[in-house]
Amino acid sequence: MTLILLAVSLTIAFCVIAWHLAIYALPVMTGITAFQYVHATGSGFWLSALAAIGAAVGSIALVIAVLGFAKNPALRLIALAIFAIPAMIAGFALVHGVTKHMIDSAIAINILGGIGGVIIGIAAVVNLNAVGTAALSR
């Protein structure tokens, strides 16, 4: 019983941390992918790092521009979903990693991971929507 309470409390603590970092899931994934692609072509470390930073900043700028200029709610929702899907995957992986050694039931681990993924996905949508509307409304 103590391990289950520990797993639940650590899950809540990591979800609070991930709540604040959820909007960075897509830029980190695009940055890592760009770094790996450019580095695999034979470029050096610094050029690959520059490409990764450019891809991460470009993904943020693209979504914030869509949120700031688009009046169509469906287009805004698609832009937010593009950001929320990697955050949901990261939230699921975070909760799964915390609880996999503490809870024996695979069903309970998947349920907790799904709940954590949904919460982190909602956090990404809420945080990014606030950033997107505030950044271009000035």
C-alpha cells in the first residue's frame, strides 16, 4: 500500500513539473530530430546544434503565428493538437517511467499513464493557447 501511495504522489509531483514544461515537448522533439538528421549527413556538431535550435525555434514560431493570426477555430485547434500530441506522449512516458517499478499491475500502470498523458496534453493546449494569444495581441 505504501508503494502505491508513493507512486501516486510521485506521479502527481512529476505531473506538476511536466505541466509547466509541456509546451516544450514539440520543440525538443523537432530539435533532436533535426540534430540527428543533420549530424547523420556528415556535418559537424556545431552545425547540427545550430540546425536543432533553428528547428525548435521555427516550430514555436509557426504555431504561435498560426494561433495569433488564424481566425478559424478548426485551424487553431489543429495547431494546438500538433503541439499537444508530443506532450501527451511525453506525459505518458513520464508517468509510465515513474510507476513501472512501483506497481505490479500493467493495467494500473497504463491507466495512470493515460491519465497523466491526458493531463499533460491539456496543459500544453492551455499554456500554448495563452502564450499564442498574448504574444501577438500586443
